[in-house]
Amino acid sequence: MEDTQVSGADDSGAQASGSAMPGMDAFGPIGAATGLAGKTVLVTGGGGGLGAALCRTLAAAGASVMIGDRDRENAYALAETLRNANASAQAMEFDVGDPRSAERAVASTVEVFGGIDVLINNAGTDVTCPLEDLSYEQWDRVVHTNLYGPFLMSKFAAPLMKKQGRGHIVNIASTASKRAWPNAAAYHASKWGLLGLSHALHAELRPHNIKVTAVIAGGMRTPFLLDRFPDIDIATLQDPMNVARAVLGALQLPDETVIPELMVLPMRETSWP
């Protein structure tokens, strides 16, 4: 989609789930922590899974959060929940792989919150099938979301961060950017590409006081895996909140320090030694 729609505090499409916020207890009530107070964070794919965990965690740390997702219902509902817990949060529906949509998403974040301090490129998708069954359309969809999306979002956010004199871009990669397994050619290609893009941006943007961090996340208990692999051993997976807390730690480092690459694995990760 090309049009970007931003939620309002009284948006009727959002379904509030109450003021209780699962996963918030580690940080206390909304507003109690000040690690990211005054900062604006845009999270792509923020409506569910790791994206939702990131939004909850960063909002609890005091950030104003823009929740971006193609799933309007989930994004708007989460924004409503965060606002009910006294957080600063809005949501918008957009497609990271569409240039006009991505540009408008960044512009809308600035319009709503006055700037953009942190961009988290979290939106991702996958197709599991042998190479001979992988269609061009499937390949194109995976690469557009997982690689073109972070490129476009970073392209439009970086000039604003340069004007501000600081910023942080976080790219959510995967162990699939380090190892390979069968029937995931498009996913591996996109994630290896994302890791390369992330390190390239780290080198390019450091002189402008913009940090870039690639997060190599191991298997998580999210719909991304659980819905597609119902027989997966959940004991080998980690809570996405653990990854979100690791990202928070990277964001809270002093200005003089950056983590270009961060790996967060469950203790029984199967795709990494």
C-alpha cells in the first residue's frame, strides 16, 4: 500500500486489552523508567511477535513509540493498550517494501512526535519450500520485506538523524544470516544481505554520530515460528521479551559506544553451536 494511516488516541478500530501490560513488570509502570525518556522510536512489524515486545519494552523505558505494521488491527490495538498504560504511542499501517509508503511512514513519525531518534527494522517474512517450488513472486515478497524494507526505511530516516546530530538504526537479523538450512533460500539471501547492509551503514553513518546495530536473534516463541511449525520444540526457543531487553541495553549505551552486531540466542538454540 502507498498511503500511510496514523492512529489517533480515540481510534475506534483499536481494541484495548486493558491497562495491564504483559512483560512490563521487569521495568515497572509506564513512565517509571527514564532510559529512553524524550526519545522517539519507530518499530516496523511492531504489531506482534518480537515487534510488539520491542514496543512494550521501549515504551516502558520512556520512549514515544510509533508502531508500524501491515496488520492494522494488531498495530492499532497495541497502541491503544500502551496509551491506556500512560505511554506515548501511535500506530500506522504501511508497507516497508514500498518506497512511497516507507518515506511517508518516516515523515509521519516526525509529524506526530517531532523527530525520530531510533529506527528498528523488525518487519520480516519467510517462505519455506524447495528452490524449484519457490516462485518469483514469493522470492520478491521476502526480499522486498526483509532487505528492501530496511534499506528504504534507513534511507529516509538517516538524513533526519544527520540533521539531529545523532540517531540509532537497529536491524533485526537472524541466525539465518550466519548459517543456512534447506528450503529457505529467499530468507537466507535476505538476511545475509541485511547483515551486510547493516555493517555497511555502520561504517557509513558513524561519522554522523548515528549508531547502527544488527541484532542476530535466535529462535523465539512468536507466531513467526509457532504458526508455521506447530511441532517445534518450544524448549529450544526464547521469550521475545529477552531479545527486546537486549535491544534496550544496546540503545541505552553511552554515546561513545556502539554495538555493531549483537547475537541473542536461547540456551538450546538449534541453528547455532
